[in-house]
Amino acid sequence: MSSQYKKLVPCIYLYKGNAVRDFADITIVDTDPVKLAKYYSDNSADELLVFDMSNGDTEHEEALDMIKKICQEAEVPVTGAGNVKRMEDIKKLLYAGCRKAALNYSRQDNIALSEEVSKKFGKEKIAACYADFETIENNRDTIERYVEELILIKSSALRESVDKWDGEAKILALLQDVSLDKLMEILSFPAIGGITGYAIDENVKELPAIKSLCQGNGIKVNTLDSAFQWSDFKKNSDGHVTVVVQDYKTEEVLMVAYMDEEAYHTTLRTGKMTYFSRSRKELWVKGETSGHYQYVKSLTADCDMDTLLAKVSQVGAACHTGNRSCFFHEIYKKEYEETNPLKVLESVMNVIKDRKVHPKEGSYTNYLFEKGIDKILKKLGEEATEIVIAAKNPNPNEIKYEISDFLYHMMVLMVEKGVSWEEILEELARRE
């Protein structure tokens, strides 16, 4: 998200497998931090901040596993913080799926790490937590060169920070209870890039309204702003526009529905797909009764401006029958070879997964699983070498075959280690 927008960022404090109130209060607010993260991300949060408050190596590894699950479920960027003592800890947070990892500038050794981790992973991946203004003032040069964002964890330093900080890195201020007027005032300061903490956590349901209030006060926030007015669309005889709904990841067509003007504006305001129910003659927020919400990723109009294509994050089933998609009555199908690369890879992966669960006599895949990880790695190394050799051959067919062999063995390794294509693609997408 562009830095010109002010961010509203819920915060999760992980302690012994639970989400607790904050650093000083370990009252449990949710026993399922992953579900809580999904709830936050589905309700107009711009990002998530997750603090690992664990003690000891075992708890720390469990917290990292939890953070990985949070990153998988939350469809907004996650910043991981806490328990960072060396570069390896930053790497683990980023490899878990965090968009950024935060150094604790209360520790001198963390400040010293800034250059190393920034050069290794990129400045845009590094944040720094601080508790007093003197810390960032004394390390201004380091911050300017190696840190993308500052996280103020003590509100007592807020006034001095907004009055004196003029660096490129914006401040994400962790706040407790504040009034709406105070919230607007804080967000209006140029040094402030956003607000996190209890002030946001307890008002997640109101984030669309808070963002609307921000806009009314001239504060730029991340909202669904339409490039077109309702009057720009061609409506049918009932005054509706047809909406084709598609899964944003798989591009599977999920359903077809209709919008009137109120449904259109409600969708833009809330980020949840809202339609006009022709049978009930009323506004219909998809998932309001079933929990199967559709969160907007994009809206696109067709060439005639009479049909919308909505790409969404679908919770559960789109169809009232319980099917993922409303389109499941097969009328006719001609045999064809799938050419969508992701679907081909998923199809092969599913066969490999099935072989692991349901062994088949004489299966080479089962032979590899039976021999174990060392055999799989040996074959993977051999195939990688074959690619290098084939690349020196002028015949392109040879390298095609060797890459195919390598990908197959790599997928066997992925199944053995429990890694999905979705995780790989999400990681690749972060490296664009």
C-alpha cells in the first residue's frame, strides 16, 4: 500500500498460544489468534502487527508456527516483532510470511543488526520498534539508510515524536483508548504513518466508518474508491447491473448476482460484496447469515459498462447448496489437455499427495517416499545437475525434459515436507 495513505493496523500479542491484551496485561482476548487475524483482515484492516511474547526456544518456535498460520490466513500484510536477537530471527519471521520484521531498538545489538538485515532482505522489509524519541534521534542516520518504518510502542513519546521527527520512515503509533477526535488529530501529523494497538483492535467493526471520517477530515486512507459513478453503468430494465463473481486466486467463476445503486455503494464502503436480492426485493450482504462473506479484491466493468466482474476472497461456499461454485451442473465436456500452469502443477501435486496417503504397488512415487528424505534429496540433486548439463545442449527439448523431471522430484519433496504450491507462489509474489 502506498505510503501516502494512513494505516489502521490491529495488533496481536502472542503469549503461550493465545492472543492477550498487551505487553503488560496478559488477559486472554482470543484463544485462536489465527481466527482473530482473519477477522481483523476481513474487516478493512490495512495491515496486522504481531508481537511474539514467548519465553524460551520451544515457545518461540511455537509462536513462529502461529505467525506462519496468521500470514497464510490474513489477506493483508503482516509485520512480525518480538524475540529478535540475531539475523536468523529476522529471516524466520520473513520466511514465515511476514511482509516486514521489526527490530527492537531498545536493544543495542538490534540497532547494530540494522545494516546487515537491511542489506540481506531489503530496507522495505525492516521496521524498528522504539519507546523514546532519543532512541530514534540518536540513530537517525541508521534509520534513514536501513529502516522502512518506525513503531512507537509507548504513547508517552508520541508528542515529542510528532513534533521533532522529520525522517523518511513514518511512525506507526501503538495507542490504547483514544477518542475519535484525538485519533483524527494524531493521524493528521505528517510524521505519523498509521495507528495500531488497542485503539484499533477494539474498533475493527467501525474501521469503514473511521476511514470515511478520515476522508471527511482530509486524511488519505486506503478505501475502495471507484473510478466510475453508478450513473456511468448501463442498467437493465429493473435498474440493476449484472455481477459475475470470480475467486481472485483460482479465477474460478463462483456465481452471478445483481446490484442496484445502494448495493454498489455499500460494497465500496464496506469491502464486502453486497447485492440486490430480486426474490426478496431487498439489499443482500453475501454471507450475512451463512458467514460465507465475499471480500472484494477488485471490480472491473466490461466493454459495454453493463456487467461487473468482481474478484473476491470467498469464505466457504459461494452457492446456497453448499457447493464452492454455483456452476456445477455439467452439461457437456469435451476432453482437452489443461494448459493453465498452476492447474497442471496442482493436478500432479494432488496425484503425489494421493500416493503418499494411498500407496500403489510399483509406484515410483511411493518408492521415493519409502526410501525417505535422503533419497528424495539425492534424486533432486541429480536432476538439478541434469538441467545444467542439458542447458549446454543446443537441443531445447532436452532441457524441457530435465526441468520436468526436476519439478516432479521437487513436488515429491514439497509433499514430504508439507509445503503447498500456494505457499510457494505467495512467497514469489512478495519478491516482485
